[in-house]
Amino acid sequence: MPTVVVKLGSSIVAGDDGEPRIDLLAQLCDEVAVRHKAGDRVVIVTSGAIACGMRLMELPMRPSAMEELQAASAVGQGKLYRIYDELLQERDVPSAQVLLTFFDMSARTHYLNARHTLQTLLRWRVLPVINENDTTTTDEISFGDNDFLAAQVAILLGADRLVLLTDTGGLYSADPRHDPEARLVEQVAGVEELEGYEIGLSRSPLGSGGMRSKVVAAEMATAAGIPVAITSGVDREATSAALAGEPSGTVFQRQEGRVSSFKLWLKYAKPTHGRLVIDEGAELALRERGTSLLPVGVVEVEGEFEAGDAVEVRCNGRAVGKGIVNYSAAELRRIKGLKTAAVRELLPRATEEAVHRDYFVLE
């Protein structure tokens, strides 16, 4: 049974006035019901709670203040899920509302709990309808856009495909609304192919994402071996093809050298709390030999963090990677630049590595 994660942006869920696009959502639920009855395990990741709340509160434009965004989400979220629930019930597809926060993905225990809950719902043949819990989210702990959330959900479930529905036909070489010569990019073997393309942020008065966030989401998912389609949520045939795993819109091919789900979680979900500046010898060892980072290779310690936090690793201004540190910032300031024997004299119970290679991912 293939697992399919499908994400709907605000422009698909609601019109510019914030009014839910019921006909379009009903059309999507028709296609989802087809896949559900075929045995697929489908997960919906939806935006639109803030847009619905804005309409109900008659707000003329998307708020910028966090407390107003949270309040708009609180007004709209329940009403948005009720639309999905009623449409899916009419098609004999049971559903469940799941609200996730960045903390649910950044804390490993919460991440695993989310996985177990979603796996149980899918085993019960219940379709999860997922949204970010905007009501309790802050700027510092926000996914920023549900494209990122959808990629994280696809990764934690080991999905067979991720479908990102938008109001355009896919990824274009330039903005088709302004460049008549813009062409649809049908296949992407690697995101490096997109250099030079005009991939912009959202111009929608309701949304927070845009094509750039979808490309980042595709990079994340394909690194985990999950193919991604960015396609039209307005064109029924395009949506149906993408959900069935057929070519539609822009297809990002899965990457052969797969990165473990743990390292993807570390790279994209776990927030950093400080920075280690290392010397060139340590950078070479990390990049080419895949070794652990030892205290002797640390030149500077920036910020405050505790053992178990994630830190950014840099050399000569270059980002090297990100890892989970075995020492606090205060401890590392005492032992930076020291060889292992000297470290153990200062900290008798010290581990050899500042960052173990199993808990480090290259940029």
C-alpha cells in the first residue's frame, strides 16, 4: 500500500477573499477517495486556517503581528477541518485532525510519537488532515510554510511520494505571469539544475510560502528517496495523475544516495543553539574522511548551548555542517584546541568527541 502525502496551499484552499474554495476541495476529496479505495494510505497537509479566520473576522489583509496570526488561526482552524471532515465523510473516508508544531519535529521523542500516531491512524484506514498548530506557534518555532511540514511528514512516514499542489502547473523557468517565454520544468534530477531560474516567494495576500519553499521541500524529501511532484491543484487531471504516481507538473526525482531520516531530521528540523568555528584540518576530516569532530579542532565557541543541542559548524566563514554536541558551550570553551589527553585531565568523564560523526550532517 503506497503512502501519499498531499499538501494544499492557501491559494488552493481559499480564494483571495479568504472564502473556502468548496468546489475545489470537493474535487480534491473525490480524487483522494479514489486513492483511498484503491488501498493507498493518503495524508493531507493543509494550509488555510489563517485565511479562513481572516475572512470570518473580516480582516482586509494577512496580519503581521504574531498574536493576530495566532488568533486568526484559532478562529479558522476548526471550521477548516470541518469542511474536510464533511467532504470526506460524504465519500466514506474517515478522517482525523492532527495539529503539529515545530517542537513536535525538533524534539526527537515528540517526532517519534508523531510518527507512531500517524502510522496508527493509517493502519486504521483513517486519513489524517494535518496543519501546523498556528495558535501556539511563535516566529522562533514555526515551520514558516506548510511545504516544509509536508516534507517532514513524508520523511517521518517514509512516504512513497509527496505531492505539492499549487495554483500553477508546476515549476517554471521564470514567473509565467510576467514572462511569456517561461517554460515548465518537467523533470528535476537534482536541485542544482535550478540555478539561474527565477524561483520567488509568495505574492498571495493569504499565503506565506511560494515556489521557493516548495523547491526546498522537494530537496528535503528527495534526499530521503521520496519523489516529489509540484503540480496544479486546480486542474483535476493533473491532480489525479500526481496522486496516482504518474508524471504531472514538475517531478523531482528521488536521490540515489539516500540520507538517513535521522540526519534529515537533524539537518532540517532540529534548531541550532550556537556555533563552532573549526580549523581547516578538522574541516577536511569531516568532509573527506567522515570522522568525528574532536575538541582539538575547535577554534571558537559562539553562543550558549547545552550538551545535546544542535550547533552549526563553520570554517573560515564557510558552513561545514550541523551536529549534536556532547558538551555545553562553557565546557567547550575550556577544552577547545586541546588534545584528548589534556581534555580528560580537565574533564575526567569527558567523551572523546565534541560532535560524534553519527550525529553530524554536512551542509
